[in-house]
Amino acid sequence: MFIKNQKFADEDTLIEMLFDFGLGEASPLMQEVIQEVSRMIESDIELTNHLRSLDEEDAGELLSDIQLEQQAKKLQQQFSSFAVSKARLYGITAEGEEKLLYEIDMV
């Protein structure tokens, strides 16, 4: 894990931050995004069948990658950029309002 104070807008960095902050505490807004993505994945019969055909480790990695990718896409629809500050991940609206997504104890 490497979390530093920064502002960014690209999907790759967002996915990395979602992975890192996934060890922390999700805000209610982020919990809603996570649940929405989980429901979407569960309802995808083709994906579910594909995951069942893989060994457990590969299926887990693929599922994690898909979850992070879909979370990032949903967040990018809501926010114009993102920021990490004081061990917290924020989404920043087009109007400049910061909304907490995650916080993590760095001790």
C-alpha cells in the first residue's frame, strides 16, 4: 500500500486507491456504490458461470478486478476528480465539493 496526498482524475489511479482504501472504512456513499456493483455482478449470469468455471484463486482475483473497475466507473460518473488527503479518499464534484469515500487508519 502506498497512499500519498494527491489529486487525480484518471481511472487507473482511482482503481489503485480503491484497492488500497478497501482496507479502510467506507463512507455510506461508498457503501452504496459497493452494494450497487455487487448486485450488478450477482445478476450477471454469464459472469457468474464464468467465475464458477475458474479455480478459486483466479475467480477471486477476477472478481476483485471487476468490482474495482465497476466501482471506479460509477464514481467517475458522479465526480470530476478525486483527492487523497490525511488518509482519506474524497470524490470532488464539478462544483468543487468534496465528498468522503473512504478513510483509513495509517498507524
